[in-house]
Amino acid sequence: MPKNPEPERLELLQGTLDMLILRTLQWGAQHGHGIGQAISSQSDDLLKVETGSLYPALHRLEKRGWLKSEWGISEANHKAKYYQLTAAGKAQLSRERDRWTQLVGVIGKIMNPAAE
Amino acid sequence: MRPDERELDDEIRGHLAIEIQQRIDRGESPQQARVNALRQFGYVPQLREEMHRVWYGRWYDMAEALVQEMRVGLRSLLRAKGLAATVVITLALGIGANAAIFSVVRGVLLRPLVNRGEERLVYVRQSAPGLGTDSVSFSVPEIKDFRERVKSIDAFGEFSTVEFTLVGLGEPRVIQAGVVDGHYFDVVGLKPILGRLVEPSDEGFKAAGVAVLTNRFWTQSLNSDPTVIGKTIQLGTRSATVIGVLEPSVPYPADTEIIGNMVTSPHHMGAQMVTMRTHRMTRLFGRLAPGKTIEDARAELSTVHAGLKSEYPESYPERADMRVDVTALRDQIAAPARPILLILLAAAAVVFVIACSNVANLILARSVRREGELAVRAALGASRGALRRTLLAESLVLCGAGAVLGVLLARPLVAIVASFAAKFSVRALEVTVDSSLLWVGASLAMTAAVLLAYVPRLPSSQSPPGNGLAAGSIRITPGTNRRLKVFATTQVAFSFVLLAGATTLLASLIALRGVNTGYEMEEVLAIDMPMRALAQSNADDLAFYQRVTERIGQLPGVEGVAIGSVTPWRDAGKFGIGITFGADGFTPADGEELPRARLRSVAPDFFHVLGVPLLAGRDFTLEDRRGAENVVIVSQNLAQRLYPNGEALNHKMWWVDPYFGPKPIPQRIVGIVADVDDEHISPSPVMTVYHPLHQIGIAGRLFVRAKGDPYTLVKPITQVVQGLSANQPVERAATLEDVRAEVLAPERLNAFVFSGFAGVALLIAVVGVAGVLAFGVSARTREFGVRLAIGSTPYLLLTKVLSEGATIVSVGIISGTAFGYLFAGIASSYVEQLRMPGLLALLGAAAVLVIAALAASLMPAARASRLDMLQALRTE
């Protein structure tokens, strides 16, 4: 797949997209477009989620039972699929958050030993 | 489209709608907003593919990888066109043969009948193994007893076959007709497509004659004319009204044109038919009572039958050993075709095994050549699974192509095999090409593909890859060589089994064709000229026959004319299994029953016209007629059996069957003729009694001996006969030679089809043996160079390769024989009357195989002997 990311953008670390989606949905149901936009705007447009990764990720999470979806009408007055966290999804989010904190801590310790 | 796909489309559309809306809100023109939104969204097919991966997971990845591999495989196979073509054609033969035969097997043996509730429909059969006959039908009193005593079958239907001269529908002619009781159609579960069928109200002596047309007759002979309903037709001496047309169904036990009620047949109304327990001419169908199985019915019928046997011992002679059996009608109809179809299925399976092992050889040889490539891939980190997948993809491409070609090949084959099977069971007539052909083809191809993918050895992870990597060339290992030889031997062994079978069939066919039948075969024309139903009296009829004889005798090219009652072979069994008789001066030994003989009615000159030698006494004359002394001519076998000392002439004999009246009529033996068995294909000694036509009055067959081509006489003979009586049918003219060939047709087809299989197998096996040896030679060029260098001669190399071929063939033949006998042992429990090949057939098959294989080895052997030493040493 040819990729041409704009230079100032950051690449998502592998495996973090799922966590970001779960996190975004913590505030309530949202459709795919909204999730993508929320992630970019909260990262001050430094993170850009490709639709080619977003939708497979949403379906994958739904298949695992962490999300559920229902059809609704979007602000553009068009049919849209709204995703929502399930109980299992909430548990998964907190697990991923713990792991992420741990990972950031460990990596930070290695990268900046003096900071401790 | 799957729901998932549609939902995804909706989701994408929703996403785009929001994006466009936002862009318009930001001030872009609708047009531009749309283009930009689409551009930003990215490539939709890519997304779709990603989604598939999410939805279908692992399987999707594997399938995708396999498709990729298949593309690679296809490309690499296109570079080896010769090999690919051989493999595809070989597989196509194997798959095609199997698919075609399976279609027919399914159509004939497995498919349900159209009859309503066919799973409860049974056929009841009475047999007399003691008399060597497996169907003696039932008599009216027997059926009455069954109706009263049997509970597990709650309805019986009667069907008997008679011949009528039909007048009123097209040309007057003799037809086969069924005569049924009022319950028959309800029992067998058939509906009319027009009008109504025979019903219980059509029973009894007072009922009006009614007739139902069979579907085949109505559509083929009457162009599906609906106005035929209500027409009055003449059936022999009686008339009947056409009341309906039957739905299409399997004609059993006889393919008739019409089916009438009992009153249409005067015979069925006669006292003999109604009261005589031994007058058996009715076939019996039944419908199982609710909750009863065929086994229940069989057990109950046997008990009832045993009761009848002890109540009426005179009607069930000890020696006849009579029994009843119940089978599902479907099985009963398919039964005659069952053994031959199962054997063909086995033969097809054997061809498939041969084809597979041949293909395995080719693929093995190929994979040896690419061991280098596989080793490189393994060294680069390809897992064993990935390598296997490469091989599987390639064999899938090959087998897929083979299956496509095989199914194409099978389509016409189905028609051929079905017309072959139709000689044994009428059900084969309705066999059509259907999707099962595809399923069989596809599943065989899959089986072959998986098997073939596991044939080649993978570069093992234990052994250092250095060898294969360094050389990148052919390095034939003893293991591979052994495998190649095992596969070649397998082919030879299986081909031998088929060849032995084919030679057995051919040998028996040749033996049958060469049999001396006792008749002049080529010059004598046999014609059906049934007795006129409308004749005023029997005497009138006989006078008519006499006039016909005289007039035809005057035609140019006619050497002799005679009237008889039975066309050899074609009318076999017409008068049953023989009639018991007695003779003066003959007393059967204690406990021995009276002997049985065949009854024939012949006109004067009959023996001369058919070429049967008169051994003693005189021929009949026109003076042997009603009112004159009762006389007979007997066959030599009968004369010797009764009078071993040769004094048969002028003794008297008489029939003891009640059919001939309560008091035996003695008849003087005036002549002895040579034995002729006109019922069996392979003649056995039979006893025959000939009556003078003008005394007993049974006729119906005309025999004309011709100078030159007998068939040129058919037209003038027809004109003469119909000039004398316009409504007289003149049918089925054929020389005795052709009548016999017609009867031999199933045997001939058998041998033909089986030889076809054996031929294909032989071809594949020869290609296989040649291929293995050729590969061996090319892989061992260097070794041969060394041998030449240290003093071996080209001649030695030649014999070495030839002897390798001979080893493969002899091991193959020996294991083939062993396998063949093992297989025959298993098969004989499913198929009765399995003929084992004679020694001659075995030797013949072996000779064919050895010669073919040696011829196949000659080419590679010659190549080995022509090797140039220096070049050979320099290879690799």
C-alpha cells in the first residue's frame, strides 16, 4: 500500500488505534467519521486516522464484543452507524490504559534515565 | 451481496455525507467538496479487502495466499507445457470416467422413483431356484390367499403382460399390453395426466373394456393427441375405450404401450386363469402397511407361502424349491444393472488410481528438478507449511484444469454409459447430466490435489541445506527413485487387473459368437407374423398361413418357407420353463420328478428351412392335421434320455400338465432331430418336443430361407402377406444371425466398455513406465558416463534400462494378480456370478502389458546406449 503521510504528522504506534477508539467512545456513541475527527482534533491534528485503518479497526472491535453499533441519522441528515462501548469494552479500555501507562513509564525510564 | 457488504456501503456513504457537509459548511463548492471527500477517503476496494480480513480472519489470509501461489504455479506450469498437458489429460480421463459412471449409478441405483410414496412400494417375487428360474410370477388363487392372509402389505396390485393385435390407433400391429386389476394404479402410486386410470369399478366380468395409454406411447406414437380419450380401439377380439394417459414413469415389469383392465384379455377371464393355482402369469406389487418394514413383509409372506406349500403340495413341487421374496420396487428395477454398474464404478476407480499415480510420478519427477528452488526458499525462511502450500497451489491448478476437462469429457460419456446400462435396467433411460457430475469432478480433483501435494519430499529442516543450494540441479536420491518405481508398479498392477477383466470378457464374447447354434444363421430370415385376432376360426387361420407359405415360396430368391411358433433367442421363455411329460416304457427313478421339455409348434419343412438335421424318422407333412393321428418329433437329447437304446421312434409320449386337459393325449414319436437350444446364448442340452402346426394350431413366426441378401425379401414378403390379409402385421424381420447379435448386444457392450477402460489404463501405465525410465536415464547421465568410462558397453546400458522396465512390469503383474484376486473376493460378496479370468486370459493380459511396457522402455534404453561418454561425464 503506497503511503504518503504529510511530514508534520505523527505515525500511530502499532496497536494504539484500538485504544484511542475505545477512549474516544468513552463520552458516548459516535459514528466513524466523528471518531476519526475526534482523534485528530484532540491531537491538535498531529494524528490523522486513515479511513482504511479506522473502519477495519471498528469492525474488529465490534467482532470482539468491545463495541456495539446501531444505525442512526447523522448531522448531515444521512444514515450513519453509531458505535458504543460495551461493558467488556470499558474493561478492555482500562486494561489498555494500564498497559499503556506502564509502557510509557518503562520506555521513558530507558530513554531519559536522569529524569528519575 | 452479503449483508455485511451492504452495511459497509451504507457506512461509507454516511461517512462521505458528513465529510461533504462539513466541507460545504467551510465554504467549498458542493462539486469540489465531493471530489475532495472522496479523495480523502482513499481507495474503497482496498478498504473492502481489509474488511474481509476482519470478517473472515485467518481463512481469508490463507485463501489469498493460496490464490497468489496458484498464480505463480500457473506461470511456472506454463513453462512446462508438455508436463502440464500430460497431467491434465491423464487426470481428465480419470475424473471424466468416474464422474460419468457415478452419474449413471446415481440415476439408476439411488434416485427415487416418481411414484407417490415410493419408499413403501414393494415388488413381490416368486422364484423357483430348483428349476433355475428367479421369477415364476403368481397365479390368481395365490394372490387371493395373500390378500386374505398377509397383513404387513395392506394393498396388492396385479400386472400381467399380454400381446394384443391393436387396431384403431395407427397401423394395425401387435403390441405389448399390461393387464391390471382395479387397485394396481393406486398401489403403485401413479396418476393420470389426462382422463382417468383403471379403477376398482372397472373390475369384474361385466365391466366394459377400458385402456390407459402409457406416456411414451402417447407422446411418441400419437403426438400427444388429447382427442384420443374416449376413442374405441380393438384389442384382439375385444374392444376397449381409451380412458386416460399415464404420467411418465418407469415401465416395469414390461415396457407396454397400453394398460387395460382384466376384461380386455379373454385369457384373464378364462377358468384356467381364475382357478388354477399353477397358472402363474401375474406380477405382484404391494404397498407396505403403516409402520411395517420390508423385513416384516418378507417374514410374513414367507410364513404364508410355507402354509400354502403344505396345503397344496401338488402345486409346489419339492424339487422346484419355490420361495417368495419382497424387495423395494426401486431396487428390483435396478437389480439387473447393479452388478455391471458396480463393476464399472470399480473399474473407473481403478483408472482414477492409475491416473493419480501417473500424475504423482510426473509431479515427483518435476519436484526433484526443483528441489534447488525449494531449498533456496527454505533457506530464506519459508516455513514447511508455506512450501507445502506452493506445491498444493500447483497441484490445485493442475487438478482444477483436469477436472474441467474431465467434466467436459464426462458429458457425452454419460449418454454412452446410460445407453449401455439401459440394456440392463429401464431406469437408465431417464439418466440425465446433472450437477452431480460437477460435484464428483470437483471432489475427485480436490482429493487428487491434496494427495499430490504430499507426494514430493520437502527439503528437511534437519539436513543441512547446503547440498540442494549448492548444486541447484537434479540430484536423484534413492528414496525418490524408489517412490517413482512404486508408482509405476502401481499403475502396471492396476492396469493388469483391468486388462485381465477385459480379456476375460472378450474371450467369452468370442467364444459365444463362435458357438455352433445348430441353425443356418445367415440365410434364414425370421419374421413376426402374429396370429390374426380377427380370424373366423383357428382352421381359417391355419389355411391363411398355408396360403402365405405357398405364395412366398413362389417369390424369386426364396429357397424355403416354414411357419413356427418361436423366434430363437428373441422369444426365449415365452412358453415358460418347460412342461412335464411322460412316455411309455419310461419310469422315472424313485423320488425323481417327471422331466420337462419345451413345446414348439412347427410347419412341415421347418427343419429343412432352418438347417436342423433330421436324424431319424420323418418330417411332418400337411397330412398331420387335426383329426389325424397325434404325432410329435423330439430332439435327440430327449430321445436318448427316454430310450437310451435308441428305440424312441414310434413310442408314445404325453404332456402331464393339467393345461392340456385332465386326460393325457398320447402322441407317437415319428422323428428325431438334432438338439438346438434356441433360448440360451450359450447352448446347453435341452429337451424339445415339436408338434405339427396343423394339429396343435400355434403359429405366429415366419421363417424364410433366402438365396442372396435375405433383407431384400422383406418388402415382397410384406406385400404378399398383406395382399392376402390387409390387417396382418408383419414385423421385426431379421436374419437369425442378427437376432442373436441383438441378444448378444449387452455382452458385446460389456466387453467394449471394459476394453475401453483397460485401453485407457494401459495407455496411462505405458506412459508412466516410459516416463519413469526416461527420467531415470536423464537423471543418471553422469553415472552412465562413468560406467562407460570404466568399461561398460552401450549394449550393457541398454539391457540394464530394459531390465529395470521388465522388473517394474513383472512386480506390477504379480501384485496385480494378488490384488485382483483379493478384490474379486471382496466383490463377489456384492456381485453375484463374478467370472474369474481363466489362465489364458491372464496370460494374454500379461503378454499385452509386457510387450507394451518393453516397447515403452526401448526409447529411454536406446537413449542410454547412445550416450556420448565425454559429454555424459561433463553434465551437471
